[in-house]
Amino acid sequence: MSFESFSDFLAMGRHGLYVWSAYGICACVLSINVLAPVFARRRYLQQEARRLRRESTP
């Protein structure tokens, strides 16, 4: 499939809204799947550090 201009490419034959919103939603879901475990690990390590400090204090 070839397009005559960049605006035709963005319009995707009048299906552009569906196509680009699908790409956007997919990018959001993928970024959440990558970032959620990173933040969860950081939160877990902070909680464990607090717990260790609390247990080591007499």
C-alpha cells in the first residue's frame, strides 16, 4: 500500500483514527507492562530497607 502524501498516510484511507488509537493504546499497555514491575521492585526494596532498619535499632 502506498500513499501519495503524509496526510494520506495519517488518514489511512479514513481509518486513521482507529489505526492510530490502536497503536497508542498498545504503546500504553506495553509501557505499563514494563514500568509496573520496576516500580513494584523499587517499592519492595524500600519497604525491606525500612524493615531492616527498624529491626536493627535496639
